[in-house]
Amino acid sequence: MSLLKIINGANNDKDFIPKIHEYIVDDVKTDKGQLVGTLNCFRKHAVKDVMTVKKLHHKTHGRQGIHMVLSITPDIPENSDEVYMDIADEIASYFSEYQSVYSVHKDTRHRHIHMVLNSVSYETGKKFSQSKQELNQLKGYFNHVLSDYELDNIAKLFLPEIQKYFESEKGRNEYEAWI
């Protein structure tokens, strides 16, 4: 079972974008940056690009970004890191009107994909929001991508409403044991 976790932690903090960017592109986790990609921003100055869009649309307050983690099963050696990056590219394309930075992390037992989206559309200037129906469409798209690579579908979708559980020691241990 693959797992998609949408993290709704401290993403209202003005330092959220620089901090999460630093975490996502960490050289230790991403084979010295080889497993990092971007959409609608330049890799070398992605944080600056994201902040520019926020300022341009006067949306520098509130939710700064959306952080997602996709843990894929089965994580078999036959699936190269490049396959994981292809999956990340396809997933990023679902959010084509937003800027995103994504990577494959290899710092745990199972490789997993991290992605952060700018909360402001560079096309419309509107803030990101998602209804339950749109969330189910997202899950359907992710499952379509995963099935194209003969990988397990997302059986669980962890939403912000249960984030507190995963911030607890019990929840962290459950999640870390899984990945």
C-alpha cells in the first residue's frame, strides 16, 4: 500500500518556504542534489521565485505552502531513482499552475517523494484550496500514475485533520516504522 501524507504543520510561518526547501533538497537525502526537481521556478533560486509570486499577488500571509510526502510500495531495486523522479515529475504536473520543488529522499529504509507547492498560483494569484471531492480526484490521479509503473495504489490518505496524531510519539513511530 502506498501512502500519501499531506502535512499541515507550521506552514503559516513566514520561514516555512525556506525551511522546507532546505529540508527537501538536502544533499544527504537526495544523492547530493541529483534527485531534486522543480516546476514553474528555477532550481537555483526556487525560494526567491516562490516569494516573488507571493509578493506580486499580495499573498504573503497565511498558508505559505503545501507539503506532501508520497511513500511508494513496493520499493524494489528494479525501480531506479530515475523512475521515482519520473513519478515525481508527473505528480508535480498535476499542480501545473503552482510552483513546486520535489525530491526523492533515500535517507530511510524506503525511498519516498517530498513535494512542496507554493500556496499561491503563479497563473491566477489565487490561494490553493481543495475540497474533499478534489482531494479524491488527486488521489485518483496519483493512483493512475502509480499503476502506470505497476506500483501499489494509495490506500490511505493522511489529511491535516489527523495531523496531531502523527505529531504524537505513537503516530510518528507508526509512520517511521512504515517508511
